[in-house]
Amino acid sequence: MPVNATRRLFCFGPFEADEGEGELRKHGVRIKLHAQPFQVLLMLLERPSEVVTREEMRQRLWGEGTFVDFDHGLNSAVNKIREALNDSASRPRYLETLPGKGYRFIGPVTLKGQATVEQPASVAATAPAAVLTAPHELPVAPRKVVRTLLLLVQAMYLAFYLAALANLPQIHDIFLAANLLAPTALMSLLVTSAAVLIPVRLYIFAAVAFGVTQLPAKFGRIFPGLLLFDLLWALSPFLLVPHVNTGLALAISAPLVYLPFAQRSLVLMFARGG
């Protein structure tokens, strides 16, 4: 039997972009915007605060086998979007141009459900539920607060790595005392991961400090690998067991398991802050 599937309605300021109807409305009144500029707008609204490159737009809207004046077509589409939103290239409120890179939607965006459409039950049943937080689900926070929290997270991880490398003999003794399998292999994993993660943390620290515009996209590419290492390092409080009891070590590890996901949310919020 068919089931109902909610289609997307992007809301920003007084505007709403109805994906199902292919309409842009202001205060409920339809604004004329042709199909191609509307699709460009949807691409930007799907990834608020992130840079959408010109190449990504070309691949999605024109494809490989279409021979068109892509630059002229995209520039025309962006101009029509700005005209519809009463926006300015020099002082943008919604659509920001990054010369040589692409475009970014800089206004807060809310995704809502609207009318429903019929969809086969088999398709709906197999659609995966989103596990990680999407950018549009995150609140807009002051950029200074987000930057400070991100810098503190990087500093904390760096302190973990440096403290571990400075106390390798003691850590090796802890592994031996705990009768762990392959303590030498565990030591190699600890040293290798710390050596890999220190420059990664320094990069993120610098990117946040200097406001690198493509940080969300770059972080998204390294997140799966970084998550694996971060979950391993969430066990680091157990290295303090000679000094603290096991319960306290577990209590410290629990928030460290959550921290990588909180960090991802902060990175997505980074370019949105006011």
C-alpha cells in the first residue's frame, strides 16, 4: 500500500521555497523564479553555511554530456535568485559569492514538512533514517561562542595526546599490569594515532581561529576516520586507573564518547554564527 512521504519546505526570513511545487514565496505570495534558478537555490538551501562549488552545480544541473555556456547560465541563475530575494552581491543577506570557489547561503534556514505525496510503501520502508544531525536542524549560535568551544575541544585533545606521549613508560606498565593482550601493539597504536592526530588537531585549530570558509566540507570528509580515533581515545581516562577508581574513569569516558558528535555539530554551526 502507498504511504505518505513529506516533501521539503525551506523557510528563511519572509521566504519559503516549496520543493514539491517548485515555488518561491514571500509572505505566502508566489515570486516568479524559473526552474533552473530555483534548482540552484535548492542546492544552496540544502547545505546552509556550506560552500557549494560551481563544479557541483554544473554536475547536478547540466551534467557531463550537455554542451552549454555553463558560466553564463550559472551567473544568470544566481542573478535571478538575488533579484527574487532582493539581495545584493556586495552586501549579501542570503547568497554569498566566494570568487573562484562557488556560493554559500548565509541566512538561517528551517526545513519544514508541508503537503504529502503518495509513495510506495516498499520505498518508504527502505529509506534510511538520518542518524547524524543535519545542518538545518542546528540552532544559530553566536560565532564567538562556537569558535571558543571548538578551540577548547582541539586544545583538550592535544593535551591528551601530548600527555600520553610524555608518559609512555608509565602507560606501558599500566598495560602490563592490566594483563592486556598484545601490550606492545597497543603502545604502537597509541603512538601512531597520537602522531597522526596532532597535525589534524592543529589544522582544525588554525582553520577555526582564522575562519576558513570551507571547514564544514573539509571536516565532513575526515569525520569518519576521526570519529574512529576519537572513540578509541575516549578510553584514555582508564589510563588514570592507578590514580582514580574505575567508576570515575567510566564517568569521564562517557562524555568523551559523545564529544566527536558535538564537535561535528559545532563545525556545522561555525559558519552560521551571528
